[in-house]
Amino acid sequence: MADVITYRQAVAEGIAREMRRDPAVVCLGEDIGAAGGVFKTTAGLYEEFGSGRVWDTPISEQAIVGAAMGAAMTGMRPVAEIMFSDFLACCWDYLANEIPKVRYMTGGQVTVPLVVRTANGGGLGFGAQHSQATENWALTVPGLKIAAPATPADVIGMMAAAIRSDDPVVFFEHKGLLAAKGAPAPPDHVVELGRAAVVREGADVTLVALASMVPVALTAAERLAEEGIEAEVIDLRCLVPLDTRTVLDSLARTSRLVTVEENPYQGGWGGTLVSVVADEGFGLLDAPVRRVAAECVPLPFADALEEQVIPTVDKVVTKVRDLTAY
């Protein structure tokens, strides 16, 4: 493998590794076969594994996820693609009302080991129906795991863990990260779902971010360091399971918390994390918790307007400056 791999290549590589390891793994979705996917995240899979394991489907999110559910219940490990995370709404009955309930309703006799992959997030001018960060939707559904990697190596490692999981996983791949480059993962690389990573150490404030907001938080931390403010940055990686232990351990060092989230402020994942901190780590705080989140409006098409809605480095820096002066 090359010394550097892109995020989009890592998606295909992560799936391919698991397909080589386990013949029960299959893929299905719109244009994922010979076309390699609209974002080229399944490039090469059809050529290596053929039409018996890589299935092009009609344009029907319900059909894709419904077929994946049936396949998973009968011994396969399907990896289903929903082209844009906005269209999880089209198959929400399966994701919220059927798939996560089977294991519980059968007393563990039947599992649904499937992965629903989807391109997520804004920042690229795709408009209101193709730009939403929807990981917070899945956060409301007990029984679903939620993965959202920020680096190519984590894509591979978390894809392995997701496909091997006996519980359903919604795997969010941020469109804004697809061209990002990083070191490839070693063979049999597996990243445990629910294990956050401290990607920058600091003593003054904890920045907690997910997916595309991780590089935003890291860049903000470098800017703040020039002003003498040392920010610790945590990449959550997953929302379910949620690694609150890593966050609380960081707060024991910094005593200040800022979340950096692409979800709208109303209903965003930061609200869940903050409530846990209030319950379990209130005594660690020396200042109020702050959230940098998207505005509660549909995402505009125009770049300048979209930038006003989603978090930016400047917004994070301003919020942290104010917090450290508290």
C-alpha cells in the first residue's frame, strides 16, 4: 500500500479488507458497483469481488436498507450505502423502528449485524437537502451504534469494528474529508467503537469534536497556542457508544469544555455530552460549558452564507477566548 491514503480510498480499503476476511460480507447501494460510487468510495470492490457480493440497487433507500436487514437476519453481514445522509429520512422506519429492535424483541436470538454507510455533512455548497450533518438523528434511537471517523486510518479501523459488530452501525463519512490524506492503517487494524482519541494535549481548555470538526478544532488550537492558550482536542470518533471517560479525564486536567459540532445547536450531540458532564463531572468545571454548533436554519447553497451557519475556526477561537477569560 502507498505511504499515504485518502479518506475516500480508506473507505474502499476498509470494506475490501473485511470482504477478504469474511465471505459473509456483501455491499449494496446505488451505483456502488462498476461506477465505484458517486464519491468513488467503493472503487475497485466490484472488480475484485464481482456482482455476487457487490450489488447495485434501484434508487430506493427503503429497499436498500430493508434488503440489508433481511440479509443480516439470515446470516450475512451487509454494508449498505445511502448516498447522502439527508436521505436516511427515506428509510427511517427501518433504522428507527425495525433494525435496532430485533435483538431486544427476540431476547438475543436474532441479531442484525449490518452497517449503513452514508456521506454526511456540509461545507461544500451542496444545498439544503444534500448537506446536513445527521448523526444526531441516530443518537435518538436506542440500539444503533454511531461511528464518524475523521482520519483515513480510523476509517479503516472503525469500518472493521463496525462490520464485525453484531449490532447495527450507522457509519457517517464526511464529504468534506474525502480528499484528506493520512498514513494507511496496518494489516488487521481495528479501532474499538466507543473509544475516543486525544489528538492534541493541552492544559487550559478541552475541545471535543467529531468528524470534519476535528481539523477545525485542531487548527483553532494552533491559533490559540499563539496567544498562550493550550487547548486539548478530543476526537470522539463515535457517538454511540459515547466515551465519556476520556472527556471527563480531560476535564480533570483543563476544567473547561467547548464542543465543536456540525449539528444544529438545537438537538446537536453536544447537548447530550454536556448533560453527561453535568451529571458526572460538574465538580471538574471552573467555568460554564460552551458549544460551537451550527445555526438552527436549513443550510444555504451559497458558500458565504453556508459559512455563516456551520462552525469555523474563527468561531471556535472566539468562544475559547471568552471562556478562558471567565
